[in-house]
Amino acid sequence: MKNIIKNTLNAVADFLFPSHCFYCSRTVTDGAVICRDCYKEIEKITENVCDKCGRAVGGCDCKRFVYHFSGVTAPFKNEGIAKTGLYSLKFAGDTACVDFYAYHMVKRLISREEDNGFNVITYVPMSPLRRARRGYNQAELLAKAVGKRLNLKVRGDLLRRTVFSKTQHKKVNVAERFENAYKSYRRTGKRIHGRVLLIDDIKTSGASLEACSRELMYAGADEVFCLTALLSDKNS
């Protein structure tokens, strides 16, 4: 009986408030945010990747940089359909995409059996001014959705953004990105222990994740592992 009522309510909602695919704008049902055709083509990460930096083995960054995090993983490439959906969340207020990306982030994480057993989740913070302008921090939304699926506490009191600067993706020079990130993120003074799962929306150079991971390790974390929705094969 409950299923009948639920299905009826969903059908009514689809009729009155139709949803559309975030990429091709076709009408979708049952709370979906992407149509079947676009989902078949979405840019999933399927090739062999480095367990540390998350990039394809041939383009591994680990020889160029020293990271404080133990590893990075993501379900999608920072391209095409996957990028369009995430950017609609990041810049256009389309928060309906959050659960879609969180589901695939958790699925990707669980597929790596060694990357489970976390004690707490946190996320890359946003400056108060930028958060006020946007109305939310997309990394925080993703972290809370991931935490709900993993039944883990999400803490937003571990890291802070100390300066309001240009966004990382606008910085062309990789060294500049890392320098900016190290200046921009600080631990709050709260102590943390155990394994920490650090969430962000996109990994490009990895500078923000590295800076936040360093601060979490200084705050007492035993290990920091990073999980993002998208991962770029280039530092752009």
C-alpha cells in the first residue's frame, strides 16, 4: 500500500512539476536529474589511475608534488556531461544534482575496499563572502549527502578559508595555485583523530585538497583521503 501511495505521489509530482535533464533538457521522471541517453554517455573514470593523486597512470602527478593526503578518487572526469551538471550546481544553483553526484562518489569510494572505515567527514571551506554571494558551499552540500549515505558525521568546524582570493581554477600557474592554497586554508584549532574523508567538488591541480589535508594532519588526523565528484587530467 505504501509503495502504491508513493508511486502515485511521484507521478503527480512529475506531472505538476516536471524535471529536466541537466545536459539535454529532456523531461525526466521519478526525481531523476539526467536522462538515460546522457547517463550512458557521461564521462566516468574507467582507466587505471594512480591511487595517490587519482590521475591516469600515464599522467600521474606524484613525482612532481608531495601530498599530505593518502589518496584521491572521483567517479567522473571534469569533461562534457559530468562537468555541465556539476557546474550547474556550482554556479547556477541547481542543488537537485547533489544526490546524483553524492551517490556516485560513494559508489566509487566503496569500490576501493581499502578506502573505507573513516571516522569523520569534512569539506573544503569557502570564504564567508563567496558563500554569502552563492548562498551555499557546494562542497558542504556534497559532504552532507555523502555523510548521510555513509552514516558518518560531517564536521564543518575543522577548516577555515582565511583570505578571499581569485578562485583556484582561474590561476594558470600550478606553483601559484599551491602557494595561494597554502595561504588560504587554516585549521580552526579543533583537534581531530582517526581517518578523515575530505570532500570537494572538483580536483584539478589538487592544491586546495593538499592545503586542507596538511592542516587536518597538523590538527591530529591519522590520515586524510580525498573524494571529489570530478577529476581533471590536466592542471586547468
